[in-house]
Amino acid sequence: QVQLQESGGGSVQAGGSLRLSCVGFKGHTFGRDCRGWFRQAPGKEREGIALIDTDDYVAYGESVKGRFTLSEDDTKNTLYLQMNSLKPEDSAVYYCSAGPTCEEGWAPDEGVWGQGTQVTVSS
């Protein structure tokens, strides 16, 4: 059973925008207290991008603060990531996930994940 699925990735020139979507939450967090977006580039570790807790507080990674915006639909079935002013270093596979804590993050096995969507930013 597919629990989460990302879409909206693609290729864009530097300075452009993309909007990612993640469906499958179905109004809940799979018993976890944090949801959000991560990315992983080749040869790099997984990086937290934007996380939302049960109080709807959103925390952003320093590298994307002011450029990316996390939002969700009214039923909390879908997460979105609006990505503006994209840079080549934003190129990565982007994943949505639910995990135990926004403050501490989580290991891959501790969360529920989608399969990812590729974002490629050219200069």
C-alpha cells in the first residue's frame, strides 16, 4: 500500500519556481507528530527542508528560509512545498515524510516516506 506520494518535480532554470505536492496523509500523521519535506542530493546526506508540527508551526532549513514555503490543504490530506528563487544547489530528490519529532528529526526507519520526486535546477 502506497502511503505517501510526491509529485511536481522537474527541471527549471536558476531563479525559477516549482510547487511540490505530497498526497496520502488522509487527515492524519500515521501516529507521528511531525510532517514535512526532506531532500537528498547525490553524495549528500538527507537534509530537512520544511517541517510542520501538530500546532501548525513550520520550521525551515536555513538554506531555504525565505525561498520555500510549506502549506497544507484544509483536510490535511496533502502537503505542498512552494519553491521560489531556485538555485542549482537545490537540485535533489525531494521526499515528504511523517516522523516522531520536528525538533530532533528522525531516522529513515522511524518515518513514513514517499518515493521522492526529482528536482533539477540548471544555471
